[in-house]
Amino acid sequence: MSEAGTRRRGRGGGGAARRAARTAVSFETARYIERNIPNFEILNEEALEIIETNAETVLEEIGVNFVNNPAALDRWREAGADVDDERVRIPRGLARKLCSTAPSRFVQHARNPERNVEIGGKSLVLAPVYGPPFVRDAQGGRRYATIEDFRNFVKLGYMSKWLHHSGGTLCEPTDVPVNKRHLDMVHAHMTLSDKPFMGSVTEASRAQDSVDMCKILFGEDFVRQNAVMTSLININSPLTFDDVMMGSLEVYASNNQACVISPFIIGGAMAPVSVAGTLTQALAEVLAGVAYSQLVRPGAPVVFGTFVTTIAMNSGAPTFGTPEASQVIYGAGQLARRLNLPYRSGGALCGSKLPDAQAAYESANTLNAALLGGVNFMLHACGWLEGGLVSSYEKFVIDADQLGVLHRLAEGVAIDENGQAMGAMREVGPGGHYLGCEHTQANFKNAFWLTDLLDYKPFETWQEEGAQDTVALASKRVAELLARYEQPALDPAIAQALDEFVASRKASMPDAFV
């Protein structure tokens, strides 16, 4: 590792870095959401106790599989679990006891400290779409994603006011070898944005590369003591923990970096069709996963994750924005809070092939459920299309615009003297109007949330300007944002060290496309 990797975070980069910082353009980003509204609780105490009891029974009697991972089996055996081949049966209460060392909230640090986020408590951190192999835009249609697309999405995320987090695999750049693309993706997050980001989880060595790159960016001591990455560890539902995901979890947990431990459930296919049954299985899986992270390193930051969709029973296709999925979001939030863990769920999820009315309805249903359900970290908050197969440029900016609604709703209702507006009612009286009164003049700039994208013009004006629909407006906004993008300043020595690390790692291995 280059000398730059051992620097302390606060040292800076000398005169060149200070000059770059003075001339850099910084795009406005709203602070992460802190709810001033109550969480919606769909389950009563009896229901919660039944689900928790049943989850413990699943762990004790059915067990979970840790496949191709002898070290994990040894850890469980030493902790007191019953290990039979790759099946781990966890005595009642053991997983919950192990989970108790995980923090209830943590700060994820960004390279720009003003972009730090707190995950847990009453916070809601919004991160963009994750994982699609395809992209779609109005000009090129649906196609395989490239590294240029990936970098474009990082730029759009950086410039989006309501996004707090740069995310992770915004799309899969299929023009870069599988075993090397993680280097380009993490490098893009580090250099094209100054928001917090996620590391690679597709293989343990790639997770280690992500940690090593963070040591260059933040300094080794800082990484050792602070969470600078949050990474997604999916459970192979039902009840299976594979060696790839667990290998990445082991790297991150041992390095004190945060993991979102998340069942990946399509109800009816990977979990029971009932809401209570799905919640039971999800809780059992999360308990086992979080407990294992604490066996690796007690106190390692983790997030209680759920990703749940339902299924169209007549076709087998996954469905989104359904009431049952919302019920799972609400219920899992209650279970996470009873474990005193941060909670991940939600997103602008939809099954639509285009950013159309179906996409809008389904996305809005899930976004609102996530806000009311107490979600602390929301992946897929913008850009998701076609059941997660596609990252859409237009939907990215449409969704990102609408995330401002969540910010405003979370503020709650002001009931101070200004909020009561008694002076305005006295001033206007019967039969008047409020447009020119003192209270309106004092509050007009911030009285109502206003979109930066959608059209509210009179019909005649809209028609004269080309009768553009929302997709056309979004396409125009994508082009405008990318044209205005300016890279955030980065210490030249650190930038060079990152470049050298990526080049060295790529040169050390042959290309692999599987």
C-alpha cells in the first residue's frame, strides 16, 4: 500500500488539496431524515410474541445451513450450537443473546464529513438502486449496463438533493471483467462523489479490496475505529447462508465495517404465503446472521434487513407495492426495534418495464410504507425498474425528486405560534384571501414542498412547450444534471494512491467473466 494509505484522516493534502477545495463545486444535499412522526405498528404484543417464539423454534428445531464454510461451523460449535454436517441448530435464546452486542445505531462516515449519516434510531438514510445488470434510458432503450453507466449513476446520485448515500452496485458494468469490476465501482464512488458508499460483497477478496481502498481514502487508523462502509449481505432464503456472502461478512465485521444482513424473500417461493409466516422466517434468518456477525467480532455494526416481495400465484412473477409486502415492512420494523437494531427495507420498487403509472403506484406504496414503518436505511430509493433487472435513468431522477416528499412528511406538523397561524386568520377575516397577508409573505418560500421535476403549468403553456410527459421531463433533467456535474475535490496524493491500487490489483489477475 502506498504511503498515502497510512495517513490520518484529518491531515489533508497540503496546498494543492486546499486550493482544490476552495474551487470545488458542492451540490446541496439534505441531511438524512430524522422522523418527527410515530411509527405505524401493525402487530399487537401477542402477535409479536408469537412470531418471536416461532422464530426461536425454527432456529432450535429446523436450524439454518452454513454451506462451504467450516470456520463458521467451528464458531457456532464453540458458541454452543448443535452442528450436524452443515446444519446449525441454535438453542433457544442464544442468537438473541449474541445479537445484544450489536450497536443500536452507528455513524457511517463519508469522505466529506458534512455527508456523514447516522443509521438507527429515528433516522432514515436514502440510497439508490442496487444490482441490476441492465439499464434503460429514453434514447437507447434497454441494454446491458457499462462502467460509463455506472459512473453516470454515481454522478446523478451525488447531485441528487434528497439522496444521502451513494449506494453500491448501481448497475452491473458488464463490459468489465467480473473479477475486476468491483475495483472500478468502488473507485467511482470514492472519486466521483463524496457521499457515503457501499463495498463489494461478491467474493471475500473483493470485500478485502474495498477495505484496503478505504484505508487509502480515510487512513488505516480511522477505518479501524469507524464505519466507513455499509455493505449488503443477502441471506439465501430459506434459511441458508452461503460461503460467498458469509466470507464478505467476515471481512467487513472483522474490520469493524457495517453489514446489512437481509433475507431475500419472494413470498410464496422462498417463504410461506402468510405474512406472519414470512415474518417468522425473516426474523429467524436475521437473528442467525446478526448473531454470526457478533461471533466474528462483538460490537460490529449491523442492520436488520428485510427484502420481501409477493408473487403472482397465477404466473410465478414477483409483484411489488402490494399490501402484504407493506404489512411485512411494518411488522419487521417492530421486530427490529425490539431487538434494538437499525432496520433496512423498502425502496422505489416496481415490476413495471417502463417508468409509467404502474411504476409510480408501486413505488409510492413501498416508499410510504418504509417511511411509516420505521426504516433506517433504504436501498433502491430511486432508479429501480422491472423487478430489479433494470436501472432506469429517467426513473432515477423521478424517484429522487419524490424523495423530498418523505423528508417533508417526516417533519410532522408544526404546532408552534407560526404553525397555528392565528394572526393570519385575524388579519384576513371572513371573505378575504391569504395571498398577500403577512403570514403568507413570511412563509411562502418554505410553506409547501415543491417538485423540481413535475409539471404544474396551465394546459396552454404545457402544450406550447411541447406537451412533454414525465419521462420526457426526466430525460431532459438527466442530460442537464450530467452536463453540470463537477467532481468533488480529493487530495491528489490519495487520488493517485487509489489509481495505483486499482491498476496493481487488476494487473495481478487474469480477466474472468464468470
